Amino acid sequence: MTVRVGTMPYDTTQALLDGSVTFDGIPATVDTADIASDIFRRMVRGREFDAAELGLTVYLRSLEAGEAPFVAIPAFPARVFRHSCVFVNTASGISRPQDLAGKTVGEFGMYGQDAGIWIKGILSDDYGVTPDQCRWVIGGVDRPMPPFDFVPQVRPAGVHVEEAPPGRSLGAMLEAGEIDALVSSNAPQCVLDGSPAVARLFPDHEAVERDYFRRTGIFPIMHTVVLARSSVAQQPGLARTVYNGYLAAKNAGMERYRAGRRVYQVRTMLPWANALFERNTELFPDDWWPYGLAANRTTLDTFLRYHFEQGLSARRMTCEELFAPEFLDT
């Protein structure tokens, strides 16, 4: 039987996509997409994969709904620091995080997508700005788009959430001053174009994110990998096989950076990439992207706390509820 896998093209998954890492000899097709939400949609609505990358909140909402069609393994191919994902209109009067209180903020796709959950939690913990202090507008970043239709749209009590007007994108609304700020995992085109009307909330976000990591030890997890329960039932051992494949691909990606250090990362052609690698080795442990539950418990517990505090789950879930039982001791 061929295993169908859906995942995005990261340095942590490249070896799966180019075939240099396989799933313990099991034939597999590995598919990808332009944006992660397309993978999520195909898994949630069409059950197109036996195993797929899935946003943490998409997975949690499936558990919350009681359907539990998927079970996760503790592989985390996508991690991103999120202070960089907040953009502001320069005429909005927002010059520090606390200024977001009372403002209108756009969010891509749905209220409480992974990037949004992380930055809302950080803003609350570190700056005292809670989601109920803002008005939220949901839509597409650079093109009009309704909220995601493959996941429950949660509207927490006490939080004002509405959809963007028909025909309007959040990036255009930000540049025009129709919203004051935007939370987006992708930079809007107006930022890439250098519009003077928009800026990042944290201009020196790298320094802020490095300080955040020093203080917390958290490199925010965005996505995990899930398997269809029906596939697991049909193929005993499949969860471990998929985990081993993702783990090997991640390790191969890390080794490429280590090997590249000897030749100044010339395969990337990104200027000063080696200097960045050197700075990172001073801050991070040897494994930048650990898999398994034990090494990620603090990060996952923090996300689960944020998910509950932001009204996206009825109770605070535990790590043990998320993953297949065979991985609880990893």
C-alpha cells in the first residue's frame, strides 16, 4: 500500500520531498502546496492523505468538536518566531505593543490561527494587551477571502470579531488605514513594496525574538503532523514509520546546515548566511528543531494555555491528549 503524505517544503521536510529520505521502505507519495492552509483543507475536508502537516489549532479544534478523525505524532516541521508578524498603519498612533488596545486588527483566515494565537498570547503575557481589548477583522491578506471553511470558526464571548467587507483584502485595508494593524504569517504586499503607510510593530524583531527565546526557551511551534485514524487502524506501525521519516528528514536538514558551515553555506547564496548560523549556534542547542514530547512540553503547554485563555477551547487540554499513546514517553 502506498502512503499518501501532505507537507510543506521546508528545510525540515526537503528530504521527504526529494526522496532522499523514505518511510522505512514503504512506498509513499509526498505532495505539497503553495500555502499550508491548502494542505490543511485537503486533509480535513477531503481526507486526501494518510498523514499530513496540520496547524496546531486546526487539530485542536477537531478534538474539541469530538470527531477525533486524526491522531498526532510529535513531529513539528514548522516553527516561527512571531513578533515579526504584526504590521501597523503608521498613522494609527501605534508605536508600542500597549497601543494596540482599542484598535482594529486584521487576522488572516480565521480568528485564532496559529500565528495569531502565539502573538496574542505573547502580547498578553509580556505587554498586558489582551484580545478583548481589540476589534478583530478576518479575511485574506492580499486578496479578498472569506474565513476558512474547513475548520470551526470560534467567536469567543467578549471579543469583537467580524469579517472583512466584500471585495476588500486586509493588506489593502491596512495601507488605507481602514484597520490599524494586521496579524499575518505572510508579509502583506504593501510591506514588501515599502509603502510608507505601513511598518512592523517590532522594527528590530530579531533582537526581540532572541530575547524572548533566552527568557522562555520557546521556539514557537506552528504545525504538527497528524495521521488519519482509519489509516492507523489499517496499518499497525504506520504512526511510528511516519514519525521516523519526518525525524530523519529534519535531521538531514540540520546536517546540511552543519556541513554548510565548513564552506560558508555557499549552497544558499544568501549573503552572510554562515554568520547567521554562527550566531544561532551561540543561542540554540545542537538540535534547533527537536521532535518528541519531552523536549517540547513547555512550548506545547504554553500554546494550550493560550488556546484556552483566548476562548478557543472549552478547557485547557494536556499534551497527553494530543499524541498517539506510543509517543508519550518520547
